[in-house]
Amino acid sequence: MKKIKETEKGFYGCYWPVEGSRCAILAMLGDDCEDYMAKSAVKWLQKKFQVSVLTLSPAHKDYSHHNLPVERIGAAITYLKAQGIEKFGIAGASTTGMYALLAASYYPEITLTIAMTPADFVMEGFYQGKRDGQTEWPGDGESSASWEGKPLPYLPYAYRHPEYGKKMKEEAKKGGDLIASREIFVASEKAHPIREEEFIKIERIKGKLLLIGAKDDVLWETEKYIKRMEKRLAEREHTCEVESCIYEHATHFVFPEGMVKTILPVGGDLLTRVFDAGRKFPKECKAARIDIDRRVTQAVDVWKTV
């Protein structure tokens, strides 16, 4: 493992090479590029696919997303090319699922995009930490991502600080979930119908595009977003091969079963049981994860050989 600091190469991440591999996946999983979840994802990816992995995060133990330069992905690709990498994939979940789509729409070198519970639009920026009794708050006037030093157009949240954080806590408590924010996003779209410039231009994505989500996601309307992306691609010229998977029960954590077992060798269901749906439908959630594992495996295996 070799850690490359953002100040040196234009991105903050850890490079995990596999000798002889000419394929690399940029993985944005976990709060930090070398935390337990990120390392578990690397372990699973390398054991199963024998590919090099570059884990990325905004900064050291920083899960905030505000005006995060899309160019850091370009910098990461440049670095990987210097290591002999010829084929590039990207994977993200939740907010980084959105970011994976965004990055792939800017960099045609990316020919495999795995987006788990993604949004199809650019979110407003947000911070995480401690502020006035809240652990998350909007970045006023800040997008979640930037390009060429300018914030990308974004969907503004319907609530400001501290109401934003209070709404999240109220919604989670009401639904019996560890975290929830679906109602915030519903209210945000109602107050500000998404404009074309705020949608991610997924028609520019190359190669394989795998979209994964669940109907019972309580963080946002993943099913709606994926179907909206399907419609967008149907109406626009594109070259990517899209495969979308929407499960009845899988929660916001739509990870492959093998990766979940790597994270939690015993009691993998604990990951989804933080949500009410995970506790009510454990068998269905596990069946979804097994199917996700199959689909991700097929997508990566084909991508490596094409």
C-alpha cells in the first residue's frame, strides 16, 4: 500500500497495487481512504478480481462534500497511468455513488462505473462534524462538487442549519432508522424542481454503467433517480451499456454480499439492520446482496477482458 497525499498529486488517496495488473478501480467507499471499510473493499476486490485499487476520500477522515474538485479524479487517473494502468473503473456508494457518475461523465478513460444508491443530480454541499448540536449541515452557497474552480449547479436543500439536522433526526426516529433524509430530498425537489444544468450528464459515460438501488432506501428516492436515468438515456444518444438493478428490500447499503462478509465476517446482516427495513426483511436484503454480488462480479470480469 502506498499513500499519496492530496498536496502532492492533486488527490487524497491510497494506492493498493497488484503486480502485473493493468486494470484499476477507483473506490470511494468509507469515510477515509484507509479506514476499515475502505481496506475491506480493497481486500474483497483484489481477492476476487486481482485488480489494483486506488481508494479516495475528500481528506483525512473527512466525509464532508463541498466544492470537491472533479479534477481530482483526473489527477488520480494520471497517477495510475504512470503506474502502468491502462483500464480504469470507478465505484461509489451513496454520495460517492453520485460522485462516481459525475466523474465518469467527465473522464472518458473510465469504462466501468458502479454506482450504488446514487443520485442523478449534483447535491448541495454539506459538512459533517459538530455544530450547534448537529452532526451534519448544508454548505450555504456551496455545491458538492466543482469543475475548473467553479461550483457545479446543484439542487439546494429545502432546509438550512440547524433545521436541516433536526429534520434528519426526526425522520430517523420516526422510521426507526439510524439515519434518514428521504423527506428532505422530497421537500427539496418540491421547492426547487431540478433544472437541466443540475442533472449529471450520464449520456457521456463510456463502457459499462451499473446502477444499484432499493425501493426501501430511506436516505433518498433511489428508485426514482435510477428510473429517471433510464429515461434520460432512452431519450439521448449514448454509447454506455447500462444495467440497472432496483430491489424491493435492500436498504441504503446495497453492497455485494462478498464485500459485506469481508467487512463483517460474522453477522453481516448487522450492516442493514441499522434500518427498519433491514430488521423487517433480513432474508430479502441478503438475497439482494447475493444478486448484487453476482452482477458486480459479471460486470468486472467482462470489463477486465474486453
